[in-house]
Amino acid sequence: MVDHLVFFAVRDGVSTEDVEDLISSIQALKDEVSSTVDLSVGEDFSGRAGEYTHALFARFEDRAGLQEYMQHPAHLAVVEKLDERTTGRIVADYEF
């Protein structure tokens, strides 16, 4: 199994509607990318994430599944939204 973790920070001034659209687009990836085993995304409520306001978790059977996800047009569209609406991301992928 492969886990894909992304922490991101929403830019100041991004509207609530644009944040909701981003979250909905991320959630839709679970159904749009067949290799996705599980996916969740949400806003950090603990205050322990430093500058990062949100986190994404996605799980795949193997590295090939992650690669399919990374190259999928729906994922690439989400990356564009992330680039427009966030100030930065940190990504970690690991196999277990």
C-alpha cells in the first residue's frame, strides 16, 4: 500500500466559495481516479499544523496507482486550483 499526504495553506483573501470548490474537487478525485483506494481532505482544527490550514490523505494499492493518480487529468486540474489558491504545499508519499 502507498499513502500520499499533502499539507497546504490557503492564501489570505481566498473566498469561502473558492475554498469549498477546492475541497469538493479534491473529494471528487476518489471517484474520478480508479486507482484511489481511500481519500479524505479537511481543515486543520488543532492549530498544530503551523502555517498549513488543510490536509489531504489518499491511499493506493501500489506506486503504479499513485502514478496513475498523479497523471490523471482530474488531479492535474486540482493541482491548478491548489497553485492558484494556496501559498505552499508539503507532500509525503510512503509505502507500507
